[in-house]
Amino acid sequence: MLIQNVKVIKISNRTILFLTISTSITLLYFFYLFNSCIINSFHKAFRRNLPKNIINTTISTNSDEQTQLILGSVVRILSLTDDDNRNESAFKYRLVNPQNLSVRRFPDVLIIGVKKSGTRALLEFIRLHPDVRAAGNEIHFFDRHYSFGLNWYRKKMPPTMSGQLTMEKTPSYFITSSVPGRVFKFNPKIKLLLVVRNPVTRAISDYTQAFSKKKDMKKFEELVFVNGSYEVVDTTYGAIKIGVYAKYLERWLKYFPLSQFLFISGERLISDPAAELYRVQDFLNLKRVITEKHFYFNSTKGFPCLLKSESKATPHCLGKTKGRIHPVIDDQAIERLNEFYRPFNQKFYQMTLINFGWS
């Protein structure tokens, strides 16, 4: 009779599995709490019984490394910063340092001028160096687009790795009155490259460029002199004004010391480009990578060309706009312009401590 009154409860396999897992998890949890309490109590008791001078005590060694006694064990201390160049471990960490990733940075160097003196050639030549990256176009931030802000300016720069120099070229910076102060506010330690050329030759080259775009221009002599006479030079003509280098350099020297300038001879950049590039590399604290082997002289254009460049592995020259044939200018006009520029050139020599030999 008793057996007949007992109800048989059927338990499914799924229920049994759930109960087993729940029980196991509960037991593991209590086991973890129990062991944690024992280990913590042992740790506290051990630290109370240690002498105070044993815990976290720095030990001097004969090497440059530091070690510490932590809980009675000698622990070697390794630095993972970029300043530590003494062990392989630190070097491995430097490889993944975010500072070594390619990012757009503000320029460290500006080519500020002078127009038609060889600024494009200088830019193309120095870009051969693996530690130099330069904006290909003239950005005109400090003279035309200053209101766009620094974020706009940085976006115009090429991506660079840590340790590479960023460079920008805009020749009109040199003659624009507001630029020196703006550049100083931007970076008072920036390095400045100025390419200069005989102002008479530079003026003729300037005119030649303008004439190539506007064929109905007056003759050079008509633009340079007043009333068709060679007596009075028209100093309002842009091609003439730019050649008074001393006037513009005075503005820059109000903000920057002479040591932050490198004055590059446009004539020597043609006759001996490697020698001028040695000076540029030294000034920028770069290894002398660019040498004579990078150049060859193109007799058709009349200036040196590259055997290879940043973007091309084959010999090539600057664009068709470079090396234009100058018009024939009256000898009397050239003589008068040499006379006009002579005192300004002498002042420029004194300011730069360089005699460029312009007659």
C-alpha cells in the first residue's frame, strides 16, 4: 500500500545538467573566497614580520641598471621610455611608440625666398634626403591664407616619421611685411633658408616669366626705367623692388638672429649644386647624403639636373617653366641697373657677412 502512494518524479537530462553546473560554480566560488582569505592573511603576516628596510629597497649595482628588494626578492627595474637606449627591451618598445608613426607635422624649416633665384631647384634637391619631407606646392599660409588657421596649415604638410624634417617653400614670404612677425609667433626657433641671386639677373628672369604668360608686355627696358631714359630706375616695378634684399632682410632680423638663416647663392646652386647642398645639410644637422653623384649638367637648359629624385628613379630636369631663354637686354640698361643695386648689395653683404660677388 505504501509503495502505491509514492509518486515517481521524472527528472529530465537537461535539468540534471543544469543542477550539476550550478552546484559546481557555487563550490568553485566558495573555494576561491576561502583561498583568497588565507593568502591575504598570510601576505599581511609576512609583511609585518619583515624588516622595514627590506620592502621596496633600491639596491645599487655596478651597472647602469637599478634593482629593488620587493618582499625579499631582487627585482630588476627596466625603463620603457624613449630616453633609455641601453637595453634591447626598451628598443622593442620604441618600435611601436606612437611618435614613430607617420603624421602631419608643422614645418621645421621654411624656404622664404627669393623669387626667381633657385628656390624650386633647392626644394627638389633637398627632397632627395631621406630625412626631409617637403610640401610640393607653395602653401602661402603666412601671407595669403593666415586666417585659415594652423589646423589648415598642418593638413597641407606631408606625412613624416619621427626624426624627419618637414619643409615648406613660399618665396613671397621674404618680401611680405606681415610675415616675419607671424612666423616668429608660430615658431621663434624655426630655420630659414634664403636663396639669393644677382638682382639684375633675377629681375630679367622675373620679367621673362611674366612675358611668357603675357606676350603683349612692354620691353624690359621700358618697364624698368622712367620716361624711356636709363637715368631713372622705376623702383615701383615689382621685378626691381624684390632685388633690394637688404630692405626685406632688415624686417626679418628684427625677429630672428642671423644664426637661424642660411643664405644660399643662386649662382653657385647652378655651378656647384653639391657644394651648396653640403652647406644646407650641415645647417639642418643632416647627414651628408646628397653628393655630386646625384647631379648632371644639362647643357640645353643651362643648369644641373637630377640623376634621380624622390619620385623618379630616372634622370630628369625641372619643369619646362625653368631655364627659359632670357631676352637680349641693352648693355647700357644692365650697366645702369648694376650701378643702382651696388649700394644695396654692399649693405646686404655687410648684414649677411657674405660677399656674393655681384658686379
